[in-house]
Amino acid sequence: MRGLLVQASTGIPIHFVLKSQLDDWLKTQSALTQSFVGALKSTNTKNFFIPHENGDELTAVVCLVDSLDSMWLAGELAKQLPKGVYQIQGSEEFVEQQALSFALGAYQFSAYKSMAKIESQLAIADGAMLARVERSAEAIYLVRDLVNTPAADMMPQHLAETMNELAERFSGEFSEYIGDELLEQNYPTIHMVGRASDNKPRLLDLTWGDEKHPKLTLVGKGVCFDSGGLDLKPASGMRNMKKDMGGAAHVIGLAQMVMAANLPVRLRVLVPAVENAVSRNAFRPGDVIKTRKGITVEIDNTDAEGRLVLCDALTEAQSESPDLLVDFATLTGACRVALGTELPGFFSTDTAVAAGLIEQGLNTQDPVWQLPLFDQYKDLFKSDVADIANCGSTPFGGAITAALYLKEFVEPEQTPWVHFDVMAWNVRSLPGRPAGGEGLGLRATFNYLANRYSK
């Protein structure tokens, strides 16, 4: 998004006008605008590009809308406007919302394909506002890029490179355990899930911030490709499994937002990064593994691997008793069945945290939806040969049973815990949200963190 947003106090004005108020609004405009819009308003045109009298450039842009409440009104403009510097008209809150919409709508994944260059720019006069918009847009661009990148170029070692670069950029620290080091350091489930791949499994660990500040720990599922293991997925189910590291992408993007905003926290980011592949040493249905916490788990299905890699990482995260523990994962299709692909579900052991996330989701138009940790369903993943099984005995309530499995590895009486079950993918294009990789719930979560840890 380099060069898309500029700090300037002037630009070709972009007016968002309610359709019901167009006639009254036109009365206050120039004769050129009145005649141009008046001649075309009966053609169902939504956006009017008002030419300058000399014809060489635009003098204004008028966008007809049904409501001014949506933040996505400018979500398609960056790719529609001709070359020039533009400026959104309205209140500060409105301008900031639409500026982010403009920036997110300009996203293109062009690493493997040439695309038309976007030549429109948006002027933002306020430097602090510009920084906030850039911070959010850059983080979501990063999430989208990570998720969109083909699995061959986004394996555990590539996630490690990304986190190491972030650590260097923000003067943090990065370390990792690779391959058999995971066994030596007692991360058995991460090793088990990833051992069949030539791309060695890893636990990636980034730390940043003053050790005296409250501890904020983020954990992200980094399954860089999920074949399903020996319980092999069908072709249709495997097609987009490059996105199964979307949880890792989310916490990496969120960490960038936290560090760029210099929130007063001691940040730790843990990403168990693996490829769930098929080979002669792949883990099997019926195997039993002793986790880092000491809980034994019977493998009921090798395609329920995300909760396996997460449980060891959550145990390590909990070992420091952080002030808040948040994980993101593309964990279950059941959550998508319940909420669809565009509304991320979350679970929380703390009602105040949950309420704060919901509130910020509404404030930022980045909605999230709380699902229940219904303890009665714990019996659904009991095992006759181990402490628990890695998935429930029924597909019903699958998002809840997966969350309850993860809850076994945290200590809610010590640490508030939030688990996001996200799609990380837009199945359709919407203004500001092109099809493909997507960051869901990030802005809501960041705003919650910014309020919780305000200086």
C-alpha cells in the first residue's frame, strides 16, 4: 500500500451524499456539478466523477449512498478513481472509517500475477489519523498476503522468517525450536503432527516490550497446509488448505499492530508451525500422545490436528500466567456452519473480556460473536484409553467441543482466555474485502487491547 495514503490538507473532494437528500445537496453546489449530476441521476449511476471546466482533471467525486452508517462506502473507490489525490469529506470519525475502507479496497495480491497499478491516492490531513489508518491497513494486508501465499512458499520456515523480520523491525526477540528439538523441549504434539513433512515442524516464539508491563500472549495455529493426514481430506476440502495457517497470520498481524502502536505490554507470540502431511511416519488414528501438560490424548481423527498443535503452545503460554491469553485458529467447519464465513466466533472464560470484544466489534464495524463454553459437552470427547480424545464423538457442537478441548490446557482461574475460531478467507468479494485471505476480528481485538492497556 506504499504511496496510497499521503499526509496533505487538500485533494479532489469525495462527497458521500444520501440519495434521499441529493436534490437539496445539489442546490449548494456549483452550476457544473448541478448540471452534470442532474443529467445522469436518472441513469442509476452511483458515483459521479465531476470534470473540471478545463477537462483535464476532476473537480469532485459524488457518491450516492442509501446510508452513511457503513464504513465500507469507499471500499471500491481506489480501483475506480483515475489518477489523482483525493480527500474524503465529513466528520473526523467518518473520514477515518472511509479512509481505512479505501485502503483495504486497494489491496491486490500481485506476487504471482501482473495487475493494473492503482494510481489514486488519498489525502489525510491529520498525522495521527494517518498513522492509525496505516497501522490497521498494513496489518490486514500482511494477514491477507500470508494467507494468500501458496503453501509451497508459506511453510513453517517462511512463517519463521516473517516473525523474525517483525522482531528485528520492532526491536523484539525471536527464537524457535525446529524438528527433533521439539521433543527435547517437550512439545510432543507439535512434533507429532508435523513430523511426516519434509518441512520440519517448529515452535516460533516472538517477545517484545518492557518486562515490567502486563503480559499479553497471543497463540496462532500455523498449519501451513492440511492434507488431513491419514484421515485424508477429499480434493474439495483440501483445495484451500493453504489458509489453515490463518490463525498464525492473525496473531502476526495483531502483533504488528500492537508493536506499531507501542502498547504498554510485554508481548509474546507463539506459533506452532507445521504441515500436516502423509508419509510412512505420519501419526495414526488410535495413537495416544502425552502432551506437554501431561494430559494423554487419543487420536480419533488426524484431521483434527489444529487443536493438537495448539494445546502444547497454550500450555507454554499459560506457564507465564499472562494477564491475557488470546488464540486465533482456523479450527472448525462447525463454526462456519453456525455463523457463516464472514462472522468470526469466539469463546472466552471471562465475561468482561467478552463484553469488551463485542463492544469494540460494534464500534469498529468488525463484528465478532461469542459462542458458549458449554461444559456439559466435555463428555463427548472422552476416551477409553486416554484422558481425552482429540475430537468429539458427534459432529454436533463441533466448535464448542474443540474449544473445550483447548480449555483443558489453560488455567482460567489464573488467566482470562479468548479463543477465536475464524475462516480467514473471503469466499466472495465485498467493498473493501476482496475474495481470498482476510483478517477477521483483528480491529475489534486491537481496539479492545488498546483500551485495556491504555497508558
